[in-house]
Amino acid sequence: MSMQERIDATRERMASACERAGRDAGAVRLLAVSKTYSPEHVCEAVTCGLSVFGESRVYEAEAKIPACPGHAEWELIGHLQRNKVQRAVALFRMIHAVDSLPLLRKINTSALELGKTMPVCLEVNVSGEPSKYGFVPDQISEALDEANALLNVDVVGVMTIPPFTPDPEAARPHFCRLRELRDTWARASGFELQELSMGMSIDYEVAIEEGATCIRVGTALFGSRA
């Protein structure tokens, strides 16, 4: 199957999931996860109509982005170490996985130094897995309170990664829980939290049915990683 065929098939499945959930297909954006794929893969994806790409590692992105089309846009989806924040804020238009208050503060400082405001999502460890990064749900209200005073970060939403399972339906309770929590936090905090970043190649249809506004898809678009 060609990349164009994979992209078209993904978009058709996205539209079907939106229809099942009674949602407008335009309410969900497709973030092409290009981590570990070459600049040539990105260039082909751009010719097929994709324009926004997700990377997990700052150094990999620094090497890749200059070799890709200049109008492509980039978002950071992986764990961000504080010693790489300055680079990340310079490279990316959005950071999806802010998992602590010290990291949020560091992003704010770096964005101020660079004269920009950085949109971010707070990563929530909904499942409680000890191996996963992220705020526990009880910490989010405090994080939003502090974010009110940080002028160079804009908390636009929340994200999560459910426990890995080959059964997409097993992820549904985690996606549903994040949506419910997001609604509660939005009502209490005044933040709109419009972005629900959840769902990957294996489970994005379930994520869409549960309210995802951004799905992070790699292998379903680019093919299996080496």
C-alpha cells in the first residue's frame, strides 16, 4: 500500500469514527508522527497533503527539520527533559506532554526569552501506571492555578497515553475518563482546554469516539518502523 493510500484510509476511518460519535469530521486533526522516519518520508507525506508532524526527541528533530519542506509544522509529543526546553521551544509550535510543574515553569521562562507564547498540553497519567510520565489527576487543578500566572505558556488542553494493549477497546475507559476530567477542570478553572490529545495508530478510532481532538498517528501513515 502506498503512503497516499494509507493516508486516505486513515482519513476515511477518522470520518467513520466521527460519524459514529455524531461529531463533525473537521473536529479532529491528524498529527503525523514522524519520529524515527527519514526526511524523505516526511517529504512524501507533504506531497500527499500532510503538513503537521510530531516528533518525540529534540535532537532527532533538530537534525531532521532542516531537510524537510519549510512549510511543514512541528509539534513535540514525547517526554521533554528540562535541559532541552530551550531547543524545544525554538523548534516546535506546540508541546503535548508537559508532565510536571517545574517543566511548565521552564517552558514559560524559555518562551519569554524567545519572545513567544508556547501552547502546551498537560500530560495526565489517567491509568496510574508507575512507568508512565504525567500528572496524576489530583494535581491538575494546582497546575492550572499556577498556569494562570505564567504569561508565556498557554495551556490549551490535556493528553494521555493509555496502557499498551492490542485491543483498542481496552483503551476506551481511559479516553472516556480523560474527557470527563477535562470537562470538570475546564468548568472549575476557566481554561477552555479544547485540545484532547489522545489516540494512536492502534486505537485512534476509539479515541475519536470518546472525544479526541488530536490523534497522533505514525505507523498507520508511514508503515512499519525499521
